[in-house]
Amino acid sequence: MNAEPIPAISAQQIAGTAFGHDEALVEVRDLTVRFVTRETTVHAVNGVNFSVRPGEVLCILGESGSGKSVTLRAMMRLLPPRRTRIEGSIAIDGQDVLALDKRALGELRGGLVSMIFQEPMTALDPVYTIGTQIAETVLRHKGGSRAAARARALELLELVKIPEAARRLDNYPHELSGGLRQRAMIAMALSCGPRLLLADEPTTALDATVQIQVLILLRRLQRELGMGTIFVTHDLGVAAEIADRIAVMYAGRIVEEGPVADVLRAPLHPYTQGLLASTVHGQSRERDIEAIPGSPPDLRRLAAGCAFAPRCGLVQSECHAAMPEPRYTAAGRMARCVRITQAALAAAE
Amino acid sequence: MSATADQRDIGGPAQPLLIARNLAKHFAARGASKSARVRAVDDVSFTLFKGETLGIVGESGCGKSTLARLLLHLIQRDSGELIFDGEPVGAPRGITVAALRRNVQMVFQDSYSSLNPRMPVQDSVAFGPFVHGRRKSEARRAARDMLVKVGLNPDLFGPRYPHELSGGQKQRVNIARALAIEPRMVILDEAVSALDKSVEAQVLNLLRALKQQFNLTYLFISHDLNVVRYISDRVLVMYLGRVVELGPSEAIFIQPLHPYTRALLGSQPSMDPAHRIEQPPVTGDPPSPIDPPSGCRFHPRCPFAEPVCAQRSPELGAWRERDSHVAACHMLDPASGHSKAMQ
């Protein structure tokens, strides 16, 4: 840890587990993901820590290349094993995900943990009806008869509010509209009662009037089923609609974390502040938008120090020395910025 | 620069730069029955004034991209009329398609696939002026100037290939290429939609600055209502190939008239976790533009639909002047017979 004065918060709080008495459902510690080829190494995720309680929605917010999807995929071990170096630890419901063998991994995926993707057309199998695909998942994890699995599939389509569900069971993915396809994928993800749902930009490809329907549906199902959820998005508005907590990623690190209202109303990190300012939302038409200058760093050549420093308007010499350690202004309210000590801690007094 | 723009101006500032009258484009639907037609653009009329930014919003399948392609003659219209600065496009005594394209350029959403991957970007930018008759050396010089104007150092970025640039940089190149032949109007078809928010803001600022500098008129197509509100003077809302509402930007966003526009605005995430949207404003997906619903195309999803909505197609009210705010809804027409119609 850094020698800066930080408020008295126990080590347990800093580890992020001291919220009520719940055991964490997910514990990710010092996660590092590198993609190695003969020519180069891409440092996609660089020491990520977070935890999710049962029934909680954590939004990982970041732009393309920030490592948010890679983090999610690492949790399901979906990354190509030969080219990927994963370090650190991922525990889901007490299981060490990185140590699981192939069979145990098969049980985990779709059983304890489910994932939904941005593009349902590529995530669903085009040559099977959605009824068959959902029933197959149920049979694989829960056993029982085909008829029972099909009945469960029908139940699930009704749960996700697909109109005329009985007829839709025998539809192929291409016969459904984008919104219905996304609902079908959610139905499949929920088929075995997962305790953790991983959602990778599931509403990004949808139209506005459909996106809000799917968001409201996901929010309701998540609450009713008590699923812990990690929701990856680049859209601040979507995060505001669904998140309990937000973790902001930049260049493979979580640079800020906290309850959704705190992060959106009083962002601590200059990157989060810049992201909010540059998101067009009712700005005056007379003035330019306060854009963040420059572009994100090259993950093949990450310099020492804060990765945001080259684009930061508040940069100081200290920023280039080393990536600032997490600093807490309150339990669960973190930012990795050297300015936290002076500004926010004074305000917290 | 503005002096040359004035020279090209034929009808004076009051004459609209582009008038579209009753444009229609139907496609044969693949796989469906023989008579099935995709009514991508159906009876669309609007006026684009000199120096303004007209935003076009709508969901996928509403025909906004087809409309853009019709305006540039990238696809042929089935019927309707296009008038560029007083001259009918493609008509015997009007302006030729080639001349139209010298005046109107387009920037697409996918910044990578719209650049030639085997060509250094400076050559891509120089290609337009060269094809339109400038000498090679002159075209190169114009390309370098234009790269500077979009914020790219031509010595550093000019010799690079598209894959060596970031998404934002590639889109800057596309903008430079569009402007290299000094057009009067630019169609931006979801030009910032694929960019990250921080980069999107940079490109929006750039577009606003260039519009000033080169005296441009923009047609800005996007699904992002916040961006459209920020950049547009007037907004046109499309639904399933039809114009449902047209008016000044602030009027549309503060006082939307059409139930669809209201639903679209109400579907925007709140940005405030304390005031989340609890009920979706409309249910269901937009229907397919193949054989769209009868009458008002929004009626199957409209909370105010009555029998008249399925029977007759509402007219887009009388559009008189620049600031007219009109919408195609039976509730706005006292003679329609709709019970909620304004008397």
C-alpha cells in the first residue's frame, strides 16, 4: 500500500467483502490476462479486484479495449487457452474457477453461472429451434425427461414475456426479431437457475424502445431470482438503469468503484469525470462538448504509472511514477488517483 | 473558402439546398411470397435549408439509411423527385448525378470498411479530387491540407494504412475524404455511432467546427437521440419508411407530438439511478417493413390506437415554413374521427 494518509478502514473493507454479513458470491483477486503471440503481448487485464454479493448487480463500465469483456470471459474460462495467460484468482460460490478441470467447468457453465451476449444471432445455434436449445440445456444440467425439459422451456419463454410462447418454441433464431432473440437467449441463460449471470452488453445492439424493455425485464428477473449479476456496458445510461455498483475500467484496470449513484453524481477519477462530461446528454448546443483529448493507450506497450495520465488534464509528476494504489473515501468507494488524498479525503472530514 | 461556397450558391440563401418530394423505394423481399415488398422508404418529403443540420432519427428498419442512399443516387428511387438548389436531379434540364455527388458527400458508420485497406489513407483522401479532375500533385496537396483540418498530422498519419489507425482516427480520415472535393452538403449516416463516447465527443466537436469553416449543410442520421438533439437544428423522425414527425430540434424534444416520438424519448435511459424507468413506454419490437401495418404504421404498438388508425394513413400536417412542427397522427387532425383528436 501507499504511505498516503487514508481514513481508518479495515483491511477487510479494503478487500471489498465487508458489506453486511453476506458471503461474497464472486471474489476476483489480482486478475491478470495477457494475450501472447510470437510478436507481441497484449496486456488486456492488469490486476483487477472485485467482488459481487448474491443478488447484487455490478456494472463494469468501460470503452472498447478497457478489458471489461475479457474480464467477463476469463470468469467463464472462455478465452483461447493456448494464447492466453491468466493469473490471479477467480472464486465463484467458493469454487476456484481457474483450477477447474474440463468436466467441472462444463457443470459450472450454464449451471452455476450463465452468460448472455451482445449478439444473440451468433450466440444461438441457427440450426435448432429455440425450444430444442433450451430443453437441451435443461437436460444437460438437470436431467429428467425430454417432455419435462420442453415444458420447462415453455415456462422460461413465458417468464421472459415472449408473446405466443408455445408457438415460438418451434421457431428458429432467424425467425425471431432482435428483441425476441435476446429474450430467448435470456430464457436459455436462466434455464438452470444460475446464481450468477454474466451479461456482456446484452442490450447494445437493440433499438431504443426494445432496449428499455429488455433492461426492465432483466432487472425484474434478477431481483425475483436473486441472481448476482455482472453487467458489462459502455453506456452510462444503461448502467444508471440497472447497476447497484459500478466499476469503471480503463486500460485493463478498475480505476473507480462505488455505488451507482455516487459514481454517476460525484465521480472521483478524472477519467470517469471526463467520460460523464463527454457523454452527450442535454448539453448546450452553443458550446463544444468537453471531450477527453487523445485516445486510449496501446495495450502492447503500457507505460509505468497511471495509464490515463497522458490524457488527463490534472496530471502531476507523481502520476508517471507508478499506477496509484486503490484509495478509499468510504467503504466500497474507491478510486485509483493520486489526487484522492487531497481533494476527497478533505471533503470526507 | 466561404467565397467559393457563395459562387456555387445558385438560388441564394433563401432557396432550400435540397428538396425531397414523395420519395419512395420498395425492394422485393427475398424468400417471402412474390408480391411481398419491403417498403423501405414510402412517400417521404422534406426540405433541407442551406447551412442547417437536419437530424434523422428512427430505429433499425425505419428506412433512414435507404433514404440517405436515395439522396446520393447510390440506389435508384422508384418514384418521387429530388431538387438540389433549384435544379431537379437526373432530369433532362437539371443537375446530373455526377454533379450532385460533387456537391453532396457521405460519411458512413463503419470507418474501416469504407476505406480501401490497401491504400495509404492520404491516397484515399486524394482520390476524390483526382477523380473529379484535379492534377495528381494538386490532389495530394488538397489531401494533406484536409488531413490537417481534421486534426491529423499528414506526415505522421498520411502514409499509414487504415488498419494502423484507431476508430476515431479512421473516421477523421473519412471526414477528410468527404470534404476533400469541397462539397456543399455532407450526409453523416451514423458517423459517430461506432465510436467510444470520449472519441465520439471529439468527432462531434470537429464536425461542428468544419461546418462553420466550410459553410456546410448536414444531414445527420443517428439512432442516438441525445447526439441528434445536440447537433441538429431540425429533426425528422421516421418509422417504418414514413416520416412521422418533423420540426425544430428543441420543439421535438421538449414537446413531441407523435406517440412514437414520445415513446422513443421515453425509452432513453434516465442517467439517474434514483429515477429509473419502471414501465416501458411501448411494448414489442418494430414490425417488419415487409407488408407493414395498414393505416398508421405505428397503430399496433400505439397506446392510443382506435379503428380509424388502422383504416386510414394520417397525413403529415401542413408544412409551411422553416419552423413548422408537424406530425402524422390522427389525434392532431380534428377531422379524423379519433376520439382524442384536438377540436
